[in-house]
Amino acid sequence: MVTCQEILSRLESLGSERQREINAKNGAPANQFGAKMGDVRTVAKEAKVGHDLAMELWSTGNLEARLVAVLSMKPKQLSEKELEDIVGEITYSWLADWMISYVVKQYPGKESLRAKWMDSNNATVARAGWSLTTERVVKNRDGLDMVGLLERIEREMPGAPGLAQWTMNHCLAEIGIECPELRDRAVGIGEKLGLYRDYPTSKGCTSPFAPIWIREMSARKAD
């Protein structure tokens, strides 16, 4: 059976100074090896890490070990407090998004946490709460106060920390895309706030500036 130290050694052997520099530039913590994400996925797949070992890897604080842990955790085996504590420790957006995608969104009690987390003072917990709300906007809007969400985004997003603000912006865009009756209002809020207007976008990617995002994706849905 593979051990925590064996996985750490394997991850360290895959690291490079160049990747560490890239990660650091994007806000990664100092405790990292600089292994590529594809290599991290391969290690997680080959090691067949169980939940207990995943928790041990998480406790190391190492970025790559935590990424392996995220890919290996069993959401059903986490209590609400454990999950909230884990999410609250994250300060790096890439790790946050892996945690939200692979653990938080698979958590059986995620709906009971969604509204609570949107009000959290912890930026990453709030990011997770808004991400869960965005998922509801796209997949199941029943029971959601869509106008209330727009009002809250307009009021709170300018002062929100970056980790939470990014996901609030995503929620704004999805409301505009998925709700034609609220599209003009969502675009108007995006124009008023002006957030991410000048954000650099790779070729072929949709701009995170909400008005552009909404118009482009709405046009695609109409085709």
C-alpha cells in the first residue's frame, strides 16, 4: 500500500523550477513542488489513494499533495464542519476550483451549505457558496430569487474579495445567459460595475466581462 511519503517523493520528482515560478506568479503557496497538473492527475490515478490517505496528504499543506487529495477524497465521508474547514484553508484559486468541482459539488448536503456559505467572511468559502448558486442557476432555478440575486450581486460584488468576486461575476453572467427576461438587467449591472472589462483573455476564450460574456453565450444558445 502506497504511503504519504512515497506520494510526496513522487510528486517532488516531477517538479521543476520553471513550473514553481509559474505557479507562484498565479498566487500558489510557497509549499509546492512545481509538478504539472497532468502529472498530478496521473499520480492520483496510479496511486489509488483512499479517503484516509487523502486526508493525510491534505494535512501536509503541500500544493500538489492537496491536489491529489482533492481528486481522492470521498465527499460522503466528510462532515459539514470538516468540509468547511478544508475549503476555508484554501487561498489559491486553482486549488479552490478543484475542491469545488470534485468535492463540494459532489457533497450530499451541499444545498444546506449553499446559502450559508454565500454569507461567509472567508473568501474561499464564499466562492464555493456562489459557485453552488451558479450551478443552481444553470441546472435548477426552482426556489431561487433571481431578482434578489441580481440585487445582491450589484450591491456586494464591487467590495468582495477577489476569490469570491470572480464567482459572483460568473453567477451574474449565467443569470443573463439562462434568464432572457433578466438579460438586459444583468448586462446593465455588468456595465455599471465595469469589473473585468480589461481582463486579458486568451484567443478563443470568452471575456469574463459580464456584458460580453452574456451576449456571446446567449448568441451561441440561439444558434
